[in-house]
Amino acid sequence: MNKKIKILIIGWFIGLISVVPVLALERNLFNNTETMPQNSYYGLRLVVEKDNTYYLKVNSTQNIDLLILDEDNFLNYNSTFYSEPKTYTTEHLYTNTSQVELNITKTEDVIRYIVVENANLTLNGAISTGEIDVTISLSLILTSKVPGYTIAITLSGLILVSGLLTLRKRRKSI
């Protein structure tokens, strides 16, 4: 194989490897539209891995309440919703809104529940008036791990290509 073609293939391969992490900055984990009847809620269990950032976006055709709960508080919320009232504490609470966007990042691995409520349960929350459509999208943001990897691959690729070009020039001059 011709050396120019080899260098071109190696350069293309290195360029491709360098660009792949940049293209993977956001990975879609969940994207769904649900029709929620009045006096209901939709719960989504999320395993939040340490130091990762998750981007949550919720859009609704009418105002809803959005709660982020740990496991114990989700069980208490669920119990309150279906039977006897129990006390629960939210990590994040957005009331009476049709759109929410937020990032979730933790310093340890945890489980969180994302709850979209179309009921009259949350204090000072949205008033449920009927069936609604809710779109929930959840993405993993890959920012902290990408730059070092990209720079290392790019630099090693540039050194390899420049080394091959230098060897080629030395052979011609002999």
C-alpha cells in the first residue's frame, strides 16, 4: 500500500477517534409522552451515578407538579396518594407549572424518583382539571470525562502522523 494512503488512513482514523467523544456529549436515556388521567401521577425511577449530570425536561399541556424524591419519601408519597396521608419531603419541588428543566448531580450513587403529579395532592400545587399529556425526557450529560480523553488521543495521533512523515522524508534523502 502506498505510504500516502497509509498516512491518510491513519490520520482519518485518529481524527475519527478524536471526534467521537465530542459527539457523545449528551446521551438520551428516556424520552416519552404519557397521557395522564386526572387524579394520577407518573413516577420514573432514576439511578443517579456518582458525579454524573442528568438533564431532565418535562413539558405538559396543563400545569402539573413535579417532585424529586428519595426512595423512602417516594414510598410515603405513594402511600399518601392511595391511602393514608404520610409525611414526605421533596428534594426538588416545582408546583403549578407546565415546563421544568433541571440538572441532577450527586456526589454518591443514589436512587431518585421523578414524579409528575396530575392531582390535587401537593400543597399549593396545580389544580387537576382533566386528562393531560406530559413529555418527559432525561439525558446523561458527558462533560467531565470527555476533554482529557480527546486531548490524549489527538496528541498521540499528531505525534504518530508527524513521526511517519519524518521517517518518509529521511528515506527519500538517503
